[in-house]
Amino acid sequence: MTGATGTGAELSARFEAAFMPNYGVPPVVLTRGEGCRVWDADGREYLDLISGIAVSSLGHAHPALTAAVSEQVAKIAHTSNLFINEPEVLLAERLLGLLGAPGRVFFANSGAEANECAYKLARKYGKANGRGYFVAAENGFHGRTLGALSLTGKPSIRDQFGPFPVEVRFVPFGDADALKSAVTEECAAVFLEPAQGEAGVVPAPDGYLRAAREICDGTGALLVVDEIQSAIGRTGHWFAHQREGVVPDILTLAKGLGGGLPIGACVAFGEVATVFAKGDHGSTFGGNPVACAAALAVLDTIEREGLLENARSAGARLAEGIASVDHPLLAGVRGTGLWLAAVFTADRAVEVQAAAQRAGFLVNAVQPDAIRLAPPLIINAAEITSFVATFPAILSEVQP
Ligand SMILES: *Cc1c(COP(=O)(O)O)cnc(C)c1O
């Protein structure tokens, strides 16, 4: 062990003293992981059912990710965009191949930055075509930087940082008629998630993305699909929008793509792919070879280990297991693949998260009445069964 000599309680106190208060103080100090298991600073073991918010898609310390990152960091760790590196070219080509439509890629380092790229593309496209405002969904989440925040439909985290450079009109998520009324020939772009992760894994009704595609085609607005949380196998498909047979104009990716290494991507299709001219956008770290090597290892491993299929079958097992629990606090389960929320009959998610932690399971109180489950895509049946078997006792620890 190097440096990390503190116990959980000590490190929590030091975290609180040294960090801005924007996160509060997280409840556990994690020191290492292996597969779907993680250990805290006091040596306690947990089953990780949240993967650092749908990020650690291969779990922890996966040999393929460890090898790819170690080998690349030993060759060259950084080139900047003044120079080309091979992993970034391979990764861009690989993503375009999985998407199956002609397009171009920009690499960033986070989800918000991927959305900033989409925002600037849509802004430039709009200005060139006499189009101004954007449309986004109420309760949607697109990130914390000012552009991405302006698209985020949650007044409590948005309003104190306005005004924003582009007008964004918000519509109820999943309501195709409301979307149709909001999108005119003056609208530059519509930003949507296939299902709203931060709102509590709230799926859109079947056909919603298809309707959005038709509405955008009818008016000339761009359709931007934010798959930062939903893509790279999370729903049992490489990309959630593929389930609806829709091709967006712009797609944004991050979270699960790097398997824990920071990387974001913005992919644009058709004529939008070449809206940026030389000098219009950039990122010093974007396309970093270590992050790109990690992403390539994630994509290879998903393919080699059949993890899309596992996300579907393990996800179904987890959803069915939760649905079969008969408890007055449990209202139901929603979501697709390994991207689920257990919904409660009262605002007890924080207490359920704490009770789950005491029982050795990491989950996320994503909403006052819902916990989010987004385990690594490698999770097996025995691990799911261990959670499902303990879930009634976890719920019973919480006051109704
Ligand atoms: C997490 C998330 C973002 C922001 O990503 P960061 O890497 O935190 O900047 C944007 N959109 C969606 C849908 C997300 O889930």
C-alpha cells in the first residue's frame, strides 16, 4: 500500500476538510476491487451493483483492461492532438463500425465534454441555417458544464447558474405530441436520452425516439441522442437507440466506454459530421492513447465474453428477482438490461442504500423513492442471487 494509510473514518474527515462541499461526504472509502467485488479502507467486502455510475463495465481489475492500460502507458501515455496516436484511430473506426452509419468522431474526456461538442455542433449548424433554440426533456440530465447544464431539465441544479447562451425549451419526457408542438423550423436541435438515468432509470415509451426522429426530419432540427449512460452494452445492446432502429444526427458517449478510464465521445452522422472546420473545437487530453486503449479493451471484451447477451440475461434475472419480492416498501422495478431501478412506495431510498451497504451491497439512491442498479456487465447469476436473496431483509431494516 502506498500513501493510503488511513482508516475509512480518518479519510472521510480529511476528505471533508480538503474538498469543496459539492458532493457531501461519500459513505465508503474504496481501496481495491476484483470482478464485481470491492473492498473498503477497513477491509470490508461489498458486491458492487453500481459500477461507479455505470462506468466499470468490466468490473474491477479485469485482466484485459489492466493489460491494455499498462502496455499503452509503457509505450506512450500522451500525444495531444498535435500528433496522431494509433489507439484513437482504431477506436474511432471501431465505434463507427459498431454504429454502422457513415460518421465522424470527436474524443473528449467526460460526458459533459462530449455534450459540449454536440452543443457547439448544433449551435454552428443552427446559426448557419437561421435556427436558434434547443429542445430538451424535463428531468433530463446532460452534465454540469455550462452548456450541458443548460440542457439539463432539473431546475434545482440548473437555475442558479443561468442565464445560458442558447434558449432551451423543456418538454415532458416521453410525450411525442408535446415534442411535436415544441419543435419548429426555428429549432436547431433536440437533445434526448433514450431513458433518463439520473431521473431514476425512467424509460421512454416504445416508439418515442422514432417519433423524435420523424419530428426532427419534418422540421430540419438535429436529433442529438445522449447515450452517455445507456450505451456500450448497458441495456444489452451496444447502443440503446439501435433497439428503435433510429440513426441520430449526433450521439454522445462516455461512462461505460472506458471501463473506468476517463473518455467521452461525440459522433456525428451525415452532413453534421463535417460541420466543424479546422480550429472550431479541441481538447488537449481528448483521444488520449491510454484512455483509447482502455476503450478498445472494453469493446473487445464485451464481444469476446458475450457481455451484451449477459446484460440481457443477467438483467432479466435481476429484474425478475426484484419483482418477485413481496414487501410493502417495494412498488416495482423498471429499466432494461443491467440498468434498473427498484422503486419504493415511500421516499426511503437513502435508508435502503445505507441498509444495503451494511449488508455488503453497493447501490445508489438515485431518487428519493428509487435506488439505481447498474452492476458490471460481467455480473454472474450467483452474484445476482445473493443480492435478490438479501433484498427483503434489507427492505425490512428500513422503517416503512
Ligand atoms: C453522467 C451523464 C452525463 C455527464 O457525464 P460526466 O462524465 O459526469 O460529465 C451526461 N449525460 C448523461 C445521460 C449522463 O448519465
